[in-house]
Amino acid sequence: MTEIATSHVTETLNRHVETVQPSATLAVSARAKSLSSQGHDIVSLSAGEPDFGTPQPIVDAAHQALRDGFTHYTPNAGIPALREAVAAKLQRDGIDVQAQNVLCSNGAKQSVAQAVLAVCGPGDEVLIPAPYWVSYPEMARLAGATPVPVATRVADGYTMTPEALRAAITDQSRVLLFNSPSNPTGAVYSPELVRELADVIREHPNLLVVSDEIYAQVVFDAQHLSMASLPGMLERTMTINGFSKAYAMTGWRLGYAAGPLWWADAMATIQSQITSGPSSISQKAGVAALEMDSAPLDKMVGAFRQRRDAFLARLDAIDGVQCPKPEGAFYLFPDVSAYYGTTTASGATISGSADLCLYLLEEHGVALVPGVAFGDDNGVRISYAAGMDDLMKAADRIEGGLGALR
């Protein structure tokens, strides 16, 4: 085979792309899978994906769409039936939107990125409560904007206070990326706290909100309140959601955004030049998801609650580990910084979350994601979207691994 000469090519990337970091969660998952393929016994608690199958009514709707030959391009913003079903769902949540305000996409992740791209550019700041989902800062950087982490505390259950938000806002602040329930902490902002944050936001006409509510239906001990449902917030909030978490449809790649028409139209323009509309089959499945009864979702959420309680009890029994009780999603984010500065049996020093996760993976066979990737090096993210036997095995290995450090 002839080797292609590349010496004459100027290998220069877009400067915004050069600042973007690869996903740490995907990197850990890949390493765990690599070790497993080599015969190592690895319990991976790194991926944010329900371990349940997609409910049968959704699968049946997809089969019917195939039988009906519904396999062609759809409108860029989504089929009318899905947009109307989404609008009806959001209206039940207190958000006064119509189908024309809804843009269906190839996953909530795409919707968040397009929301930021549509309104942010160089010179703008994107406020992001930390710990945050790993993609948020990179989305800001792709738009040419500056991500500004807003630190939260274990004592506050990893929720951002109104005082912290007010202190972070500047004349350059353009978007607050708000995520409740939170990935990676599982924190759910109480209705009272959401109202207090909205009071601060309304003081700043230039500040918009991208409210990522992908875990809104996976809530245990709290009440979820949508930011856009509050007075004066609808006109400045883009609500993001999708089907991957609540309906175990990660591979179907279907999400949506709903908000002010001027903003949604700009996002639709971006989408029309990048991907066009989402899969026709997935859209039919999405309609079925929004119309089916809640029994499959209730069963899944009940299982997540049991797993959370069981794993949290194990973490609470480990000296030096602090973990607020998460009220939603399927993550734990324990503070493990008490073990920093310790050494392994081989003499390696644990200097932060990356070292600790590598040690637990390589020497104890459990895959977690280092908190540094989420903007908080004191913690690690544990996904309990796994069977109870695997969770208890992982808890044994974490306890043993931490106990072996000196």
C-alpha cells in the first residue's frame, strides 16, 4: 500500500477545538473494558447508563414504525406528534410552552450544546455549578466562551447557594448551566432553593438559563421544580430533557429542548446544518414513551432507590469518606480526600482523585470516575446503575482498597 505523504499539510485545528478535553467517563469505561477483555475481573461503576431494558411499549412502537415504512427523513424540529407530546408533558410540569417551542434532537447532549452555541461566543461567560457534568465546560469552550465553575460544598449537599451565584455573576455572564437532579452528585435543588436562585437570575437581564433536566423523573426523596415554570423565567430559560435516562433509551439518541421561540429557532438552524432531525423510528418510540403508563419507570426508580440506600450505607461505614445522600439520578459522589497523601503497598502516592481511581481500577478491579473531571478533585463519581451483587462486590473492593492505603 502506498503511504500518503502528509508533510506538506498544515495540521492546524480550530482554536476552540484545541481547548476541548476528551470525556473522562468514556476514557475510564474504555480502560475498564480493555482490562475485562484481558481476563481481569472488573466491576465498572463508571458509565451513566441505566442497566434496564427499554420498556416493551416503546419497543413495540418502533417495530410498528418499521412495519409502516416510517423510515425516511422527518422535519428538522421533529414530527408534529412528538413535539405536541413533549409540549403536553412540559405543560403538566408547569412550563407554558407550545409545540412550536419544542426542538427534538439526537439526544439531550446535542440539545445542551446547541443551546450554548446559539447564544454564547467569545467574551461570554458560562456559569457552571461544580461538581458538574464533564461536557459542560467543553461545550462552552466550543462556543468560544469561558466556563466559570461555581463551587458547591458537601455541607450544602452539593447545591449552589444564591449567595455563590450572585458572587459569580459578572457583566460577561451569559448562561447559567443548571442541572437538577445533578450528574455527578445526584443533588436535587429544592423548590425553595430554585425560587431563590431565580430571584437572583431575574436581577440580570443578560443572563439566560440552560436547565438540563434529563434526570427529572429519577427522583427519590425530593420534589423536582423546573426553573422555567417560575414567574419571569420562561422567557429566559431553555429546558432540556430526553429519553435516555428515565426510559432506558440511551442508544435511541432522542432528546429535546423547549424555550423562547427566538432561541429555539436559532438552535434549529444550527441543527439543520449539522445533523437534521433525529431518527424517525426513535421519534415514534418517543411518542409511545410519553403516552405509556408510569409502571416501568416506577419500577426502575424503586430499584435505584434500594441500590442507593445499600451502597450509601457501605460508604458511610468507611472512615474518612463523606457522602451527602443524593435525592435523584443514580450517582454517588463521596468526598475521599482524607485518603490523599497516602501510599499504596507498592509505594505509589495517592495525590488526588485520578491517582485513587487508577489504583482502585488496576489493583482492586473497580472502575470509578475521578472527581477532577467533574471540577471537584476531592470526590469520585460512583454510578449505581448496576445489579446489587456487582454493587456489593464493588463496595467490598473500595473498602478493601482504601483500607490498604497507608
